[in-house]
Amino acid sequence: MTKLSVNINKIATLRNSRGGDVPNLVQFAKDVQRFGAEGVTIHPRPDERHIRYLDARDLKPIVNTEYNIEGNPIKKFIDLVLEVKPTQVTLVPDSVDAITSDAGWDTIKHKDFLVDVIDEFKRNDIRTSIFVDPDLKQIEGAKATGTDRIELYTEAFAHQYGLGNKKAIDPYTACAELANDIGVGVNAGHDLSLDNIKFFKENIPGLLEVSVGHALIAESLYLSVENVVQMYLHRLK
């Protein structure tokens, strides 16, 4: 079964745009779980322009499904994750000024760094995942870091699928097959939507979890959050 983790960064962006606490991030996390979501994802960045570090702490007591914290493993981020102890930490090589995630790790070039960071999280019983491009060499490199899982960066697939190019799934399928063969779990995320999630799920063997944020929130403006969560769950099953 593929779990749906809802990325709630956009709710924090909306809240921060007016100050105050509307919409309430903690209540939204409670609600998406009540509606059936099997996880909550946040991605705090150093400037806290959407998710704040305090949010990560406030969410810990109320996320009773999978709690996934994504981010670039700078010291401040590592300290936060070790304090909060989520279910999973997903390592993403964001630059400080990145609007959104735009590339996976070079798991070969950064192997030693990733090994050290992953060892620290695993010593604290936190499942680890590495954000990677759909490249077989990077999957092999991820295995060498000791990570539990990879998260396939799906922007290229989503863009090409939207243009009608279904062959864009092929490198993702190949990477998932390799990951399954070498004992690395497979997650996926970025620009997945109601339009493409079913096709993606059907072609990715052993897909454990998808993280969906921007599209899910945008779709909910028209269809309601509860309905959209249920629609994703239906497509994933």
C-alpha cells in the first residue's frame, strides 16, 4: 500500500501572508489525518518563510500518522530533527534561496557527508530518506550511504506527463526496480497531482509513500480538502 503524506507548507505560507494564526497549521494537520491522510510532511527552510521551526515542535504531539520532516541538513536543521524525532527525515539539497526543491543529491560526490548525517539520525531511531533524481547511479550511491529510503524527484515526470509523454515514467520505473532489488525503500514527490498520481503509482513497483503539497492544496480550493484527500487515496489504492 502506498501512503499519502500531505505537505502542509502552503498552509503555513497562507498563514504567514497575513500574520496571526489563520489558517491554523496544527488544526489543518489534525484535519487531513482525520480525512484519511496517512502522513504529514513539512519542509522548514532557514528563513522560515513558510514552516517555522516552532511549527515542527507544535506538530509533534498531534501527528499520529507518519511525520516527515524534509530539509537541507545544515546544523540548525539537524538539531531540530534530533529534538523532534519525526518518523522520517528526508534530506534535500536545497540552496538557501531556493523557491522550491529543484534537484536531487549527488549521492556519489556527497557520500561521506550523507553517511555521517544518516548515521546520526539512525542512531536516534529516525528513518532516513534521500531526495534523488531518477538516475541509476544515484540510486546505487544512495544505497552506499546507508539510507533507508530514497524519494524520487518527480518534477520531470510531471512536466512531461502533462505534455502527453507517458514514456517519461520509464527512468522512474527503472530506478524503483533497482531500489527494490538492493533493499532501499521508495518514496516520491514533487508536482504529483490528481491528474498524474494514478499513472505514476501503477508504474512504480514497491512505492511506499508519496508526499503531495502544492497540487493538493490548489485542488482543494475547488473541491474541498476532505474530498481531495479521499480522491488521492482512491487513486493510490
